[in-house]
Amino acid sequence: MASFVPAGPVDLARIQAGLNGILGPEVVVPRVTRAPRGFDARRSATAREYRYRIHTGEWPDPFTARFVWHRPGRLGVASMRQAARLLVGEHDFASFCRRPPGGGITIRRVERLAVSAAGDLVEVRVRADAFLHQMVRSVVGTLVDVGRGRFDPQAMTRFLNARSRAGPGEGDVRPSRDIGRISPFGLTFRSSARVRVREAVSVPQDEGGKCMKRPLLAVSLAAATALAMLAVPGAAGAKTNAPSIHGVAVKGGILNMTKVTGGRTAAAPAANWINVASMTQAVQEMGGGAATGNKVYVPGGYIEFTTPTLYDKMQVYTPSSNTWVVDSQPMPAPAEVGSTGWADAAVCADTAGKVYVVNGVDGAFLYSALQIYDTTLPLGSRWSFGPNPNIGGTNNFYSQDSGCAVISNKLYLFGGYGLTDLNPTAAIQKITWVLDLATGLWSDPGKLMKTARFWHGYAQTTTNAYVAGGTNDITFFTPTATTEAFSPASGWASLGNMPVGRLAPGMSSILGRLIVYGGGDPSFTVLNSTVLCTLPSCTSWTAFARNLNTARWFLGYGTTSNNVYAAGGGDSAGNSLASAEKIH
């Protein structure tokens, strides 16, 4: 990103076309916008991210040689990850940089440092509040030397404590000194991870010191390789064929309820649902929930949006005792990517006791990931990774707020906001992918939804999947009233429209009916009402004279053999809820 103050009125389209004519094809300008007064592309960024790619194959790849450091020989990625974790946080990185002129401050805060591997490619991704000169290449060089066995992972602590590029002691010289051997070709500036407009800024001045009252323009720059996806590996100690997590930053950031504008109010209560025990942790935007074995499972979610703070545990409700239990084992994906938690995943379950948590966000990035929670195992040892949504080894599907269903030992993933490697522009999706749980292979059956949507309710029977509501409007998030059904044999078919569009509702299938509850209407009033239709046709929806005790949207939900449960979610003020209720 770059910003400047133009000399006078400008045509944004002409600026974009002119810059692309000069800079392309190596560098392109995907967007030119007017920025608020005081914005500075460098100083307004509160975090930055770099990606460094290392090719460990025997011979260089002529197609990627300009964008990777070719260093033949396998690396111990597990050891590199252990070393990387020691650098996360606020430290003095004097040992990993060229000393700033005049003895400047060398303390920086690394928010994330992840190491991944896919075939012969090793990738290091680092995000920090700011970087020092040669810091990224020095860190990568040190991690590589850990990976090849020159240093043990704990050496990172010694290097930090030394606060000197000369090394912490005789005979323990750090590779970061030899910066010349660490190719700059592998380094790519990925993004300004977060940008803010400072409240107090100096007014731009011309060369004579006079204030200029001119519009400020922000130009987004993208290198030719900047759209390549970020990869984060599966859990340490997993099998050699363990699947990966793949993450990607999208223009404008991920989407959550803070993006919804307009006055959010709560509908008047007229409760007929029955309150049950409250969740241990108030959360919203879990992406849904699931029930199996007569228990309800709600993974992760946002605790609050300011930081943001996400949750990384599974909350389990047992109806027979009316209690919630938190499994102390963290979800594996947040632990791998260094985030506080996970949200906006697709959540579904099979009849054998496994809950599938597909894709989602960590508060900053979209991910392609499959986390499996096996309820038949003891608490504390239930989480594992499955094959992330990937076809052919190179085409990943990254999304938030998709839906999923398990039908005949196949997992179907549909809709959501996201992108694939082959179609790398983030958009509201209508694609459907399927995972054969027996073979572990993903495929695209070519069965598109009738309406692209995300923030929708979804449910299933043993033979069909269903969706209702959500939005296909990325600008104003106007909710849709449309609903549809999926059959593995025939694909998607439209059902009747609900009386009013609903954003982020709960949805269940029970006793031959579909019911949709909560959500937000077109005026973003948070609803407590319930509507239903009769399967299989569901040609008409009617109001059901039983309402939620608490108006909620972006909630967790699950259906047992004879009850529907709604848990958590957000209220009209944007607060996360802990309350839960049922209907039977």
C-alpha cells in the first residue's frame, strides 16, 4: 500500500490505469481509494506481514526461482516450529538485525511466526507491529539452521538474550550474521495486516512548511506473487501425510457482525422456548454447532470484537444433567497458527460421534482446514486434523460461514464467503465440495447452490442438506428469504421463501419439519421468532407460536432426537451471550 497527497483534482480510474501501465506485470495496483485526512500507508499500519518461501528440492524450479530461496536438503520443520514459538511476543531483536543508526530501539512485537511445509516447499510467515532492517531474513536463516540441526530450538532464547549479532558466546555464532547467503528472492511483503487512522496527526505540509488542504489517496499495491496462499501445517507429531491448514488474507478483511450497519434492536419477547443452563463462556459467530450422541457441541467463537478475542475450546452440553462442560484441550488449528481461537466455521456431525469443524477464521485470515472432534475419546484427547478442503493438491477452498452436512459417509461443504486458489477473488460462494470420509479425498461434484450465500442457517436429515436465509449482498448484507435443499444425487433445488429474510439464524430439522429461529431481519432487528415448514416440499413457511426467550443471531445450535437447542450468539448491542434454550 502507498499513499500520497495529489496536487489537485484527480481521476482515480486514470491513476490506477496509469500506474498499472508503468508497473505491470510484476506489480499491479488492484485498487485506488480516497483515504481519510491524516492517513499514512506506513505509519497508520499497526501490523505488517512477510512471507518467506524456501525450496528444498535438489534442483531449482525455473518457474518459481525468482520467488523462492533454493536451498537443497530437507529441513526439520517440527524443530523450526518449536524455535519459532520462542520468538513470538515482544522481544529485543538486536541479534536479528543490522544495528539501527544512532542506536535506535530494537524492540519489536511478533504477533505470529508460523512454519509450514508442502512437498519441497517450506514457508515461514511472520507478522509483527514493525520490522528491523534484515530482521526477517535473519530470523529465517536462524530457523533454517535449526531445521538442518546446527542449533537446537532452545538456542533462540540464547540469541534473544545476547542482544548482539556477534552471538551469545564463543563458538555459538548465529547464522543471521551471514545475511548474504539468505536469498532475498524468497521474501514477499504480504500485507499491512491492520490499518488504523490516527486520531491525532500532523497535517501534511509542502516543502515550504505550509499546510496543504488536499485529498489524500491510498493506493493498494500487489506484487505478482502476493496472491499466493499462505500455508500452516498440521499438528506437530502428526503422520507424515497429515493434512495442512492453509490461510489467506482477503481485501477488506474477514467479515463479522461488526460489518453490519444500521440500528440493531431486539424484537419484543413472547417466549415459549425453555431456558437451560448457560454456557461456560459467552461466544458468538461460532458458525453453528452440532449434536451427536444426544449431546450438543459448540466450538470456538468470538468472545468480543475489539481486540478481537476468540475462543479455542469446545463447549459440550449434556441434556440429561442440564450441564455445560468445557473440554480443556484447545482446538488444534488456533494453536498451530498462533491465534487466540477460531470462529465462523462450518460445523456438522456424523452418527458415529465425530464433529467436523471446517474452514473458518482466526480473527484476521480465512482458512482451509478440517478439525475433527471425536466424542468417543476421553476429554482432553479428542481433537485431530483431517484433510483440508483441497482438490488435486493445489486448489484449496478458504472460507468463513460455510455450511456442512454428513450424508452417507460423505461430508458436503457449501456456500460461505471465501475463495479458491483457482478463483482467488474473495466472494460469496455457491460452490459445493465433498469429502469422501473413507478415502480422505475432496472433489467438486459441480452442484452449485441456487443462491450464493453466507451467514445462513443450515441443517440436515440422513438424506438431504438444507439452507435458509443468510445474505448474497456483500455491500449492505441485506438478508435473503430464500431457502433450498440439497440431494447428493440431484444437487440443489429451491424451496419456498420464508416470510422475511433472516441473517445468521439458527436452523434445525426435526420430526419432518424445518424450523428457523432467531437471526436478523432486513432492518437488522435481532429476532426471537420461529418459522417452520413441512418436509419434503417446504413450499410455504409459517410463523410458529413459540419464540426464543432471548433474541439472538450468529448463534450456536444443534438438534438431538427430540429437542432443538440454541446457545450463545449475539444480542442487539453486539454482546456475546452465554444463555441457552431448547424447544421440543
